[in-house]
Amino acid sequence: MAKIAVIVGTVYGAAQYVAEEAKALLAGLDHEVNLFEEAKLDEVLAFHADIWLVITSTTGQGDIPDNVFPFFLDVQNRFPLLTGKHFAVIALGDSSYDTFCGAGEQFRQLLTEIQGTELAPMLRIDAGETLEPETIALPWLQQQFSS
């Protein structure tokens, strides 16, 4: 059983819904899960997670959603090392934009910089191909987190 911090970045609610469904699935797999909807770095660190799971949409020109941007900046500025810890990123976006899943890519790069180990390659979900991102995210999570 792992302790998983689910950090969500959302604009219109799709990433939030995926995060809520992910929490239920992961808890059902006997993991201890905490969902951080308005993530604060100190709170995430205090949870002592083994794995950071970032589920984020992309807004604007590849931008990180407002609800999680302060967290991103805090991680970037304080640089808490994730040595020995894992992370995974589920990115929601629209492939008709040049910055497809740009927020997820920024998180992936940052978590790699602070020495986190990527559990699996980032999952990119295209809004142009599916209206229900959870139908892609949940089987992926099941595959990554079943032991």
C-alpha cells in the first residue's frame, strides 16, 4: 500500500472529476489517498506521500490552471527534493493547440528536476478525442497502481 497525494489543476472541472474518480479507484486498491484540490506545498509535504499524482488540465497557451499555479511556483521556488519518491502525471488538453498538455509537461519537468522518479510516462488525454477523460485515466491508473 502506498500513500498517494493527488494534486489537481482544473479550469472547467474535468480534471477535478478525474481526480475524484482516481481517489476512489486508488482507495479501492488499498492505497492511502489524499486529494489536494487547492494544493499547498506544506500540506502535501506533511502528508508524507510515497507518490505525487498530478492530474491537470491545460489552459490558455499551455498554462497551468489558476487553482494549482501557486503550488507549482512554491515547488519551483522552494525545490523540495523528491529523492526516492515517485510521481505520475495525467494531463488533459486539446491536440488542436500547439501547447497540447503543456501544463502536464511543465509539472513533469519540474518533478523530474526535484529528483522525483517518474512512475510511468505522462498520460496525455485529448479532449478532441474523448468527452469522458476518466474512461482513459482510470484503466491507466489501474495498470500503474495495482500491485
